Amino acid sequence: MNKQHIHDRIASLRERMAAQDLTAIIVPSADPHLSEYLPEYWQGRLWLSGFTGSVGTLVVTADFAGLWTDSRYWVHAAAQLEGTGISLEKLAPGRPNHIDWLATHLAEGDSVAVDGNVLSIAEQDKLLDAFDANDITLITERDVLTEIWTDRPALPSAKLYQHDAQFVAQSATDKLAAVRSGMQEAGATHHLLSSLDDIAWLTNLRGSDVDYNPVFLAHMLISADSADSATLFVDNSKVSSDIAKALEDSGITLADYDAVQDALSALTPGDLLLLDPNKVAVGTLSKMADDVGFIEQIAPSTLLKSVKSDADIEHVREAMRQDGAALCEFFATFEQRLANGERLSELDVDSMLIEVRSQQPHYVSPSFPTIAGFNENGALPHYRATPEKFSYLDVAEGEGGLLLIDSGAQYQNGTTDITRVVGIGQVSDEHKRDFTTVLKAHIALARAYFPDGIASPLIDAICRAPLWQAQMDYGHGTGHGVGYFLNVHEGPQVIAYSASTPKERAMKAGMISSNEPGLYREGKWGIRIENLVVNTPVANPTESEFGEFLHFETVTYCPIDTRLLDKSLLDQVEVEWLNDYHRQVYAELKDRVAGAALDWLTERTQAI
């Protein structure tokens, strides 16, 4: 992006701030649904700063502009912010976040504006707690950005569609009944949902309003009494007559997307509204009376959809087989083209992956932007090659490098997410040492047994132990939940020792998570090995008096490149795990591929 454009936009913003007597503006990475991936209309932080990462908060004052982001993006952000006048502020334990900075640098009587339409209730509470002590005013009723973003894109208008019935195990009626049961347990008379994946899951509908996630812009207001309405607030032009009829049959009425505030204004002091303060924006409640009661907790649907049914999991296994077959085709072609002397780039990897996956049954789209990072680019955990900035997979004679490929797809029968590392040229002993150490970490978690109901962040140390033993580590979490033809990043579980441990993050049978330890050497290379795993009850517990235990079933089927191993660093149990995994991969995929792809699969699954 043109750096002068950034300077001009920040200057225009400051002019508006001065005219409205605002000391500071906060521009988060968010929309009214607190989504991870945003429609273009809500990508204000990107438009103002030029930073393309998915996580970051921009703060602008009269003489300062700073962007806070975590370690996944530090190198990436530093390059994109250079020359913009915006400083990179690194988010890390013990370092001030943007709220701390504002509370420290602003004076009594100063004012801070943030668009309430993209500010969660939980984030507003944090701001108010920090500002009240210093008598700093928080203003959430102004969208200053729209005043200068004159060519702001329109909201998306893609049609809704039904999740293919052959892959749906539970009707919308039954899901709604389960949500109402959770509401009654909480004592709520009404429940507001703004999180898009919850709404898509609950209605068995999908959409294309957000890149990579098959969701649509909507809110939902549910009454606890099934005799009363559940209302879906959505752009009605997106809804076909068939879908409208299906919703009506499920007890769901339609209203315009912008009517949610008016509907909430009709609640009375005797009502109790259940909402997730992390997933509902302040602006959505702007017309609601102050005396309506709140119950702030995780949405029942978030917990319900995190536990997949046996039928769901079987569909996911099939999607993983399809994805594995596509990856065999990709790697066989990719390696042959390199061997033929073709000059390939990181962008070629992305296009080749989309081509092979799109030929699989029930394919819809990628599940996130492909990360194909060669050598130093692989050391950026969320790197993305663009036509403006990418690398060729070139190595000098006698030298070698590592290509990290993190990719996935949305299929009607499941969501995939996998990371593999490929050696290009002559890899070094140091490459092999790092790769093998990461594999040891991956195997440690893949083999783990843990109590049913344990807080998910607590098992992170099991994975990191082999890396810590070698005095190595990585900055991102080890695992995230994965949706069922929904968001590739799904809660409530998260495998990250830095995360909090509320009861909602308990590990339960049927949850699908990623297992993705890594290692990153800035300016050199990055390594990450990722499979998806399902929480599975132990079939024959040996010590039942200690309660129920779970273990992981790995459901990603794709070889791990044994050419990158230093076998001397693996113990016999780890060797057996890898050989068993490769036997399973071969068995699952051998009848789905032919020719060069089958040859590649056969060679890459040989025992070590």
C-alpha cells in the first residue's frame, strides 16, 4: 500500500479529531459480530494503517500513532508500518497494551473515541475500568472513520444457502430447543447472539459474507419460551423463499438486519438478557433501556457446537481423506515440477493447492489464507505471500531451505487445517535438528492422555516439553478448536498455557482441535507440524477409580516428510508413533490416488 496514502488518511483523521475535541481514537480489528475475518466494510484498521494482519489495534492521537499486535506479526508488521509514521507496539506478557498506554499517557479530562459498533462489551468494561481512575471520557457513539473513508465498501450481499442435509445430524428445531434449555438453566428470558458461526450452526444455514468462513451477517434474538419467537435479523434480500420457509418451520422469524437495536429496545425491566460480552458489540445495545438485566456468560450454542456428534466426526474423517488425497496430488506435482527445473514461487503453492482441492467432492473454499513461507518468510507464523511481495523457491547449488505450508479447506462435510514443511535443495543438519525437535513436541501431544474436563490450556506443557528440554519455544498457542464446516478457529477450547482457564474451556469428548507446535528462527526459517485431532474417550480405562480420561485421535491424513528427520533424536516410542501414523495415512489414501500421487504416497509413508 502507498505509504503516502497512510500519511494522508491519518492526517485527515487527526483533523476530524481536532474538530470534535477528541484526544485519541481507537480502531480495533473487529466488526459488530467480533469476527476474526472481516468483510471489507469493517476493515478500517487495515485501511488506516496498511497492516494486513488479522489481529491488531490502532491508536491515534494528535502526535502519536501506534499499532499493537502479538508476536505472530512483529516482523510482518514492522515491514508494513515502516515509513507510515505508525509505530509498532509489541503485545507480550509484562508489556503495556493499548489500554495501559492510553491510561498512562492521557490526562484528566481527555476523551477517547471508538466506534461502539466494533467494540465488545468486555472490551468497553476494560476501557472504563482503566479510564475512570484518571477521569478520561470514553465515547462510543461516533464513527469518525466513516467521515473520512468516503469510498468505504458496501456490506456484502451474497445469498444464504442451506448446509447440505446429508451432512446435518441435528435439525435447527432441536438445536434451538437445546439453546433454550441452556437459557433456562441460566435464568434468562431472552438471549442475544451476534457471533456469526453460532448463528450459522443454530440455523443450519451458511453464507459467503466473510472470506474463508461460510457465514453470513446476522444477529439473533431468542425468547426462552418456545411459544414466543426466535428472530433472525438478516438482510432479507439474501434469503430465498425456501430458506424463509425452512426457518419458519423451525420456529424462527425474519427481520431486517438493522432492526436488532429496535427489537432490544422493547425489552422491559423484568427481562433478563443472556449474552456473551466478548461476542456482542456495545452499539448493538444502543437503544436498549438501562434497567434491563444482563446475564453475561458464554453462549450455550458455543458449547454445544464445540462437541461434534459421532455422525459429524465421521463426515470430518471423510473430508480429511478427501483433503489428504488432494495433498498427495499437490505434493507429487509440486516435487516433480521442481525436479524438472521449473522456477516456482510461494504464490504458485497457493494456486496449486486451490486447484487440487477444488476437484474434491463438496469443496467450497479455502478455510484461511494459505501460508506458504520459504526460508525467512516461514519464520513469520502468519505470513502471506502477495503479488507485491513474495519469494521464489530458489537455493544455490549445494544449499537448501525449508518451505512451510499451512493451508486448509472448507468442505460441506468438514473444515481442514494442516501444516507441513518441505525441504528444498540440500537441507542442513540444523534444519533436521529443529524439524525433529518440533516433531517430538507434536508426537508428545498426539500421544497424550488427560482427564475428561481438564482445562484445555493446561495440556499445552505436554506438547512444549521436548522443545523446552532443548531450550526452545514458540510464541503462538499450540492448538485451537475447529468448526464443522464453520470457522477454522473455534472456541471455547484453546491449547495455550498463556490462556485463562474458565470452566467453559474444559476438554470434552467430540471436540476437534489442532496440534501445531512450531519453531521460528528469525531471518532463517520456520517449522510447524499441524494435524487436527479429536478428543476421544479411552476405550478400556485401566484405573477407572480416577475418573474418565480422554486421548487424541489424529484425523489429518498426510505424510510428514521423514527426509527432514535426524532419527538419532527420536526414541523408540516416537519412531513407532510415526510409523503407525504413516501406515494409517497409506491405508486411508491408497485407494483414492493413482499414478504419480500414489507413488509419492507410497514412498513418503515408508517406515523409518
